[in-house]
Amino acid sequence: MIFIIGCQGRLGQALSSSYPEAGVTCIDRATYQNWWQEESKNHISDFFAPYADSGSIIFVTSGILDPKSSHEEHMRVNYLLPKHIIDSATKAGLRVVTFGTVMESLIKKQNSYIETKTMLGNYVANLTTPNSLALHVRIHTLYGSGQPSPFMFLGQIHHALVEGTIFEMTSGKQLREYHHIEDEVKAIRMLVDKKVNGVLDLSHGEPVSLKDIASYVFSSFNCEKNLRIGALPEPAEENYGIVFQRPDILGSATFRESLPAIRSYIQECLQEAREPA
């Protein structure tokens, strides 16, 4: 059985759809919303007890991404919830896959999102079980399947294109890997099938700069006049030069070329935004 916590999110939906429907259980939020509490560990154990040593997998895709959310909310959802699931479910022989961000290893002055994901990654990395059943996948920026989140870079670009407004940004030297959600899910499933554990950066090794993304997208839609590169101050701490290496364990996994694929995704989103309700 495949269990997914956070089925309503982009990654949770994509993972759920990638498996046969009969083999997937999307755990209702009302069931797990209090699992961050210390006293909930017995409830977690009881919930998964019928699947002990069955080879079942739990994907914990729920998470608070918005750095404006409270630190307490980030702590509960991004750290305590998955930690308690790992503690309880792996003892019964279930594999647990959690997700973080590659920024965990890059940013020293961390916001609440990166801080709590770093805590979770460190917890998985320090598990002493020789054959740990926990995998923490540190992912890059995902896109595809649904409208982009408004606080993300592509979401801000999309909003500017829809509204025809000026888009102000930094010099855009920051490097990012963009992964289409369908490619990402195939790679995640490959890692699970190979029983990878510990902490892994899921990288394809072909980053693009935010400047190149914005220039490519705005020029594709003949909106270069609305793009203001360099209008905002540069962040002091960012990834301006680190290129992540593709793990050998990914083997033949393929990822689509970022710039044209992002452009196609934005075009799909624009079409959806213009369709009558």
C-alpha cells in the first residue's frame, strides 16, 4: 500500500496519480493533523500496525512553504509531523519518504521553512539504524500541474503577465534547477524502488539563472517592456555559483529542458486563467 500525507498539494497529487488507484491511500488531513503532538505516536503506530512489514511506503508531502507563515506552524508541519511518522512507522517496517529543499545546505541565515526542513534532514541523516527505512529527498523548484504558487518566482511572473503589470526583480544571477513535476515523480519512484535511504539531493545538474528564466518567458510573450531586471536589491545570501551534481543513482532518469518547458507551462497557465469560469 502507498500512503500519501498531503494529497492536496502538487507533489502529493502527482505521486498519487502515478500509482494504481487501488494501491493508494490518501490519508485525510483530519486523521493526521494532530500527529505533530508527542502523545500522538501511539495513534500513528496503531494506524499503520495492520501494514507492519508489508513493504508499504508513506510519502509525507505535506508542508508549509510560505516563509510568511508562523514559525510554530512550520515547526509542527515541516518537522514534528514527519519526525513522529518516521519514529512510529519505520519501527513497524514501513518506509517513510520525506521532502525538503536543497537550500538546506546552502543558506546559513535561514527562514522558518528552510530551518525546519534542515532540522528534518539532519534527523534522517543521524538515524542510527543500519538499514534505515527513512529517505529525505531534498528537491529543487517544481513546476507543472496547476497554477503556480503566488509567492514563488513563476507565480509572480504569471501574475504580471495576466495583469499586464511591470515585473520588478533583482539582477537575477541566482541559480535554480527547475524540475517538471512529472519528471520529479518518476525520479522519486526510482529512488524508492532502489530502496535508497538517508538524505539525497535530487538534482539534474543543469541550473538556469532567474534572469534567463524571466528574459526567456517575457520575450516569448512579447512583453519585454514590462520586465525590469535589476530593479530590486540583490539578496546577500543566495546560490550564485553552486551547481549541484546529478546523483549516479538516478541512472537514466530524464528531465525536460528547463526554459522551453517553463515557457510551455506558463502558456498553459495563461490559457487556464483566460478561460471563462
